[in-house]
Amino acid sequence: MSSINTTGTLRKMKTELRDTGPVDYQLPLGENLVGMNALLEKKVTLSFTGNIFDIYDGKAIKKSYGGGYSYKNLITLARCDTCIVKPELCHYHLGTCREPEWGDKNCNIPHIIYLSVTSGVKIGITRETQVPTRWIDQGAVRAIPILRVEDRRTSGLIEVEIAKTMADKTHWRNMLKGVYTPVDLEGMREQIYDDYGDLLDDMNAQDLDDPVQEIEYPIIEVPEKFSSFSFDKTKTVEGVLMGIKGQYLIFDTGVINMRKHQGYEIEITA
């Protein structure tokens, strides 16, 4: 394999779920895409240049907020509002959305409520167009759609109710290690239909019968113990790439969440 030396502004890794084999990962650096699967078992160096750029408008910033934004954009863009993390708080219907046009394109569209297995079983939501990308970004090994609704707020209201008796968080260390308890996702889906039937009818939620999606990741080995790297603390991350899962690169020296560093200008050599 020829050597790689590429510099650019980082965005979250692009993924493709193939019919067979592990997820294919590509790392966007500016206009370049670096195929990461081919770098497994190779020595890889990631160097932060010290430059950070807002992922919305490309302007240079000193500090990143909300996964890649300037503070100004954090408090003005709809995609940075609290309701993105807590969709049940969506206030579009009150006429107070920061960007109504963005809300029409991203929130007032069909959403899927799903069950996934990461470090355990969890309930989650995503735009219909983001299946299975959302599951891969979370590092899910199995997932199943359970409901389809017409907008983000409705999906959030339903998720909140179901989450009262079920986790909606991921323990990232166990997720990377592949530590989880097997569960019957199809059986859990049917139980949700039985337990929440009245609520789902009131919300005009559509039951789904999609099969369980199994997801394999390109992993050679995960260290038994590992530290988490951050470009805010160290300018260089280096090691033999042993795996990729969710938005994490797994080195023999530790792991790094690439999505957390969107907008950082990075040089990759391998």
C-alpha cells in the first residue's frame, strides 16, 4: 500500500453498510476522503495543526461548540438548539423555530423510532433517511425499526415515554469492547406495541415489521484497557490502527472519537 499524507478540515466519518463484511469507513478531510479500512494494522499518525473551522460557515474559530460550531452559531442555528438532543422539546409548532425552513427539511419529515444494541439495548430515534447511518454512528451491533411517525417532535414524545422503562444511553467503553447482553429485539418490539398501544394510536404511529439488522465492524482487536485521546489535550495521536466502530478509531495506544473533533484541521499520515 502506498503512503498517505493528507491535511484538511475533519468531518465525521462517512459509512457504508455492505451486504456482506464489515462497515466501510471513509474519513473526510476537506475535499479529500481517506479510506480507513485499508489502514487497519498500519501505523497511523493524526496531527492537529491548531486550526479550527466552523463546520457551518467555514470561518476560523478559537474554540468549537456543539460538535463543530462557533458560539454565535451554537446559539442561533436550529440544528444546535436543545430540541436536537431532546426532540420532545421541539417548538416549531409554536412558531419559535430558529430556522423554519431548516425545520421543514429536517424535523417535519418522517422519523423512525428504533431499538438497538450497543452496550445494551436502547431506544432511539432518527430521520428515516438516516437508517442505518445512525445505528452505525452509535456502534450498534443489532438494530430494528419499531415505529414510523411523521415528524421529529412526535418521535421524541414517544421515545421519552418508552425510555422511562428502558435505557437510551450508550456506555462507550463497553460498546467498543463489544460487551453486551443478547436480547430478543423482535420480541421487545411486540411488547412495546402491547404496552403502549393507546399512546401509539394517539400519536398516529405506524407499526413496522422490518427484520433485525446485524452490523459488523472492521475490528482486528480492542485493547483490554485503553485511554481516550482528545486533540484539545494532545496535538498528535499515533499508533497501529486496530479497529473502527461507531465514530471511534481504535489504536493499540488508545481511542479517539472523530465526530467530537469536527472542524479541526488534521494531518493524517500512514
